[in-house]
Amino acid sequence: MRQVTDLRLWAILFLIISVIAAVFGFVLIVGIMAVVARVLFFLFAVLFVLFLVRHYLRHHR
């Protein structure tokens, strides 16, 4: 019974910490992740086009 109570306390503690982190950090984290996602999207789009052109040139000579 003691272990179950300890686990419940840990679960409640992590819940409280996650709520506090959400209130204070999600706005900053979401902004940063949006910029990272935009950069990665354009990077992979450019790489896709480059590999597509390379494939076309290599197989259509």
C-alpha cells in the first residue's frame, strides 16, 4: 500500500510541474518550434527538388 501512495504522490507532483511548465513555457516553446518547423520544411523542400532534378538528369541522358 505504501508503494501505491508513493506513486500517486509522484504522479501528482509531475502533474503540477507539467502544468506550471505549460503556463510559463509553452508560448516560448511554441514560437521556437514554429520557426524550427518552418526552416526544416523549406530545407527538406529544397533537398527534395535537388534530388528530384538529380534523379531526372541521371536517368534521362
